Amino acid sequence: MAEKVVKPHKEVGLGGAVLIMLMILAIMVLGKLFMNFDTGMLCLIVALATTCVFVFVYGFTWDYMFKEGVIPMVARASGAILILLIVGPMIAIWMAGGTVPYLIKVGLSILKPSTFLVSASIICAISSVLTGTSWGSAATFGVALMGIGHGLGINPAATAGAVIAGSYFGDKVSPISDTTVLAAATAECDIMDHIKSMMWTTLPAFCIGLAVYAYVGSSSATEMDMTRINEIVGAIDKSYKLTPLVLIPAAVMLVLSYMGKPTIPVLWASMVSAIPFAMMQGHSLPAIVKIMASGPKAATGVKVVDNLLSRGGLSFMSGSVVVVFFAYIFAGQLECTGTIKVITKNLREKFIGSSIGRLVFSTSVTGIVTALGTGNSYLSIIMPGIMYREPFDEFGIHRKVLSRTLEDSGTVFVPLIPWSAAGVYMAGVLGVPVMDYVPWTIMCYAGFILAWIYAFCNIAIFKVKKEA
């Protein structure tokens, strides 16, 4: 019996690779901008399109791409997906137990007119570090701060910029942030190494923003309207039993993370430690389990506060998990077919050469272009992360520099794009057009500029230690 002849596949050339990448960007841009498709569905459509191209044009078999590309890629992302699934219930239990309401109350009680913009940015930064969500921080503290700033006569664009910069500071450095987890997972480095590396660009960028806010705020009003603050604080006080003890779940997470414990057990510990405080608020154990699954339903009597505190739950993160999963399907295909490799090889030969500065610059610009084309923070991390892992290894540069660059050019750049989900969300929640608040979100663009400077000056470019 004659052996079955397997038809060899064609090699993906540079022209074909570029066309495939342009096809992906075209689908994302058309689907998002003109048809307003769900991002998860767009990723699924892209996965279908790339499959058709590789199977019918280049002769790859689906079996080969699935086994050699999709499965290994999704396996590498399984840790990030698991963390995303745990974060939802944890946010819910923090809401129900009073941890987040207490943070909102304390934050609103320490505001001063002359330092309003600085305080607004720091308050949102603390909130997002503890909750891991820039969107949640903008929807909680941000909404309240916009009202306060309006009463003070402060430029709404400046207030929105300070809120967004603070919210995304925490989104970048929180060990429970989805983008932080994803960047570390994509670069395949330890999440705490990633966070420590990001401090080199993120902290100076944030401080530059605070300096500008302090200068602008020094000439602001000396009196403030406490009506909105009192309304929010009063609603929280009537609905929750709040003591400093409700901060224990947040303290557990921060302390264990600082000690370098694995991320997933840290999240579990924080979640479990919040259960007694949820019971203290009057929730039974069955009710707590339901809250962790579908999210809390706050009932303070004040609509804006109810909207702010009704967040979290397993279902809350399902959309993020879907986007990551489908994005990794076509990313796995791009990797196993050599599509990404041929592009990075040509970049290495014709532009990067032996320059570390050009390597980091190329990685950063790829993230920014992907963000502009797709409007999605996950894809702006995943695509350049997969493309540049090998070049970073070849240069002997630690992967934490790669993961840092991914966040400097992806996570914080997306809210500056009017057609992105983050841009639409922030503009809608804060009531300020994207292009109005962009100049004030200083940290969001100072970070990648610092990354370029560091790279060309060889600052904070950590090398892999060679074994003796």
C-alpha cells in the first residue's frame, strides 16, 4: 500500500506576511469603527479569516496549526486567563465586604482645593492599584471627582486627564490588573519582575504629571462645594458598616504580592479574607457565592453610587477572557506559520540591526500602531509581545523589559484613541471628549517617551544573567 503523500505548505514571504497583518488590522478597524462589532466577535472573525488564508492560500492544514500553534499559545495564556477569571469574583467580594466603599469614602474626605488635581490623580491611582481596574476607578472616584472639579471651576478636561492618568497608573502596576497579567504572560516573565521593571518608566511619568497638576492647581479656587461629596459619603455610610478592618483583604493582597508569593494563591487569600466582612455587611454565605458569580447589586438609594458599587463577579470578566482566548488563536497561527518571524527577521536586518534603542522603539511603535488599528489594549500587548520575544532573547535582554515596553505603548495608549473601547468608555463616563483630555493624561504618553530615551541611552535595560 502506497504511503499517503502530504502536500507541503508554501513559505510565508515578507509580502504575504505584511498583507496578512494588514488584513487583520482592516477587519478590526472596519468592524470596530464602522460596524461597532463586539471585540470578542471581531477576534473570532479574524481567527476565521487567518485560518482560511493559511489553509487555502499557503496549504497549511488546520490540524498542524491547531497542534503546533493554537494549543501551545493558549496553554501559555492559561495562567493569565485563570487570573482574569479569579479577579472578577474578588472585585465583587471587595465591593460587598465594604473594602471599595471604604476607599471611596476616605478618598473623598481628604480633598483640598489647591491640590485637587494632584489628589484626584493619586486617589484614582490608589484605587486602581487595589482593584486592578482603571475603568472601575474612573467610574467610582472619577465620576465623583468630575462633579467636585466642576463645582471648583476647574477645567473638566484637566480633571478628566488627572483621573485617567491615575486610573491607568494602577492598571499598569497592580498585580490583579488584567493588562498587567497579560503583559507578563505574553512576555513569559514573572509578574512581580514585570511590575518592578515598569516602575522605571511609569513612576517618573506619573510624577511628571503630578508636577504639572500641582502647578495648575496652585492657582485654583480656595473653596469647594461639598454637596456631591456629602451625598456619596452619606449614601455609603447608610448602606455599609465601615471600619478600617475592611481594608484587610487589600492589605493581604499587597503584603503577599510584595513577599513574592504566586499571584493566584494571593488572589485566593485576599478573596477568602473578604468573606467575613461581606457577612458583616449582612450577606449570607449563599448570597456571597451568588455575588461572586454575578456581581453585587448595591442599593444605597443614590443611583450614581449604586452604579459605582455594582461591579465585579465571574460574569464581569467573561468578555475579557473571550477576547484573550480568540486573540491567542490567530496569534498562535501567526507564530507557527512563520508569519511573525519573517516580519521581525526583516525588521532586525533592515532597521534594528544591533541597536537596543531601535529594538525597543520598534516594539513600542508596533504596540502603538496595533492600538491605533484595533483600538484594543489586549491586542496591542499580544501582537508585539509575540513578535519581539525572540529578538529580545537574541540581544540577551530580560523579558521584563519587553513586558514593560508592551504596557508603556499599549495599556496606557488605548484610552487616548477616540474609537477605542477605552476612549469611548472614558469619554462617556467622565463627560469629556477624548481629544480634550488627551493633553492632560501626561503619564499615558510620557511613559513610552521615557522608554525610548532609556533604550537609546541604555538605561534600565536589564540583561539576562548568564549561568556560570
